[in-house]
Amino acid sequence: MDTSDVMEPVSAGTRDRDTLVEELDGHGRMHLAAARVIARDNEEAQDLVQTAFEIALRRFDSLRDPLAREGLRDG
């Protein structure tokens, strides 16, 4: 997936953003498989996953850490 068009709204140069990109890339196949089950159409599934990843990247600064919310994060 080419994310160059969606990177601008994200805080540039942060290590956390780079980690998010790596995680999204690493889980892309799993998300695509789930989207294929839901959409029952490969092209629609690809669009759904791409849109979800774009939203995550654009809204990076407002993403919450689910472990912090649950009080599970050490430190």
C-alpha cells in the first residue's frame, strides 16, 4: 500500500508513527482476510483496509493506547 499521500497530516518524524506504519503493514494480510469475509469482494475488501489504514494514519495524534486505558501498561 502506498501511504505517501496520507502521511502529511501525521506528526512528522515521530518514532511512534513509524511503529504504527510497521504494525499496519505487518497486520495487513490479516485485516484484508477479515475484510474479504465481510465484503465478499476482493476489491471492496482492499478499499476497506486501505481506508481504515489511511484514517489511522491521519488521526494518529488522537489514537489512544488501549493498554493505557485499561491500566495494563507498565510504568
